[in-house]
Amino acid sequence: CIKVFNHSYDKADILNEALNQARVENLGLNVPKILEVTTVDGMWAIVSEYIEGTTLSHLMRDDPEHKDSYLDMLVETQMLIHSRRCPLLSRLKDKMNRKILSADLEPVTRYELLIRLEGLPTHDKLCHGDLCPSNIIRTESGELYVIDWAHATQGNASAAPRLHGCKPGFLYDEALRNVLVHRAEPRLQTVFPYRNFMGNNSHLLLCSGT
């Protein structure tokens, strides 16, 4: 599989994505192995193992009667990822701190967000950062492979799900939110809105006391 990036992507981000994926390859998860980082027609590219199968997003679209089963697969995959540790990854709190500091915010709002962030528990669970159905491939044998580790970090698993951040066109984001909140994260204590620092969409930040 060759993932080619256009010229708008920063080289450091591309190399970091490959490094993230290489670091999680040996954690007992189904992750395509990185084979090389190269260029194709002058554009950076990541070459990895090709996994033959269908993404959960396509399965949900083509087989909506079984969407609950596919959501269960998503939740189980999320929980499996959070059961792993990868100490060499960047920390989620550090990443969010950088985003808050670089965002166009009023000083009071920035201060309040930084205080909230500092008050969150520090964890070291593996967080994918973009675990939506289009990033999980189901093979013919039923194995689930996780792709696209560009945003992987270590941190608080309760803040990891992109509850309203799934790819455009994903029809089951509300169902996904309910499943993740009520099944995958039963110990959630607070849910509060925060600004998406990469755009104008509204997201949810989940905070757990454990």
C-alpha cells in the first residue's frame, strides 16, 4: 500500500506518521507494517503492507442492518488500543497544550482551557487520535486492522474518541458517540464542549478521573 502526500503536507508530519506506526507495530495490535518512506513523482509517500479487506465505514454504508455489530467492532478495537502502552509516543496533554497556545483565542479563554487541561489526570494509554470506521479494515477472515496513526499519542483514553470528528459523510456519528460513552467509557465524569483548534466544528472533550 502506498500513501502519497501532496505538497501541502509538511515533511516532518509525514515522517512522524511513519514513526508512530512503526512504534505501535509490535504492541500486539493488527497494524500494517511500515516498509519504507520514499517519494513518488516528487511527493512524499509511506509504503506499508497491503491489507485486503473492507473498512467499517463501507460495511456500515452497504449493510446498515448490522451497523450495531460494526459499532461493537469499533468499540472493541478502541478498548484494545487503550490497553496498550507506547512510552516513546508524544503525550496527548502536550499536544493539546501546543494547540491551545497557538489558537486564535481570547486570553481569558486560553487561560481557562490551559487550567482545565492541567487539571486532567496524566495517563499513558495508547490513543489512536482518529479512530473512526474508515480507519479500521475488516479482512475476509474477520480480523480488524487499524490504519492511519498520524495522530497517535499516549494519554488519557477518555479524551481520545473523536466523537463528532469522524470523516464527512459518516452517517452514524451520533450512534457512535452513544456507544463509546455508554459502553466503552462507563467511568466518564464530565463532558464539555471545546473549540476545534483545526477549524470551526464543535467537538466534545471527555474527561475521566481514573
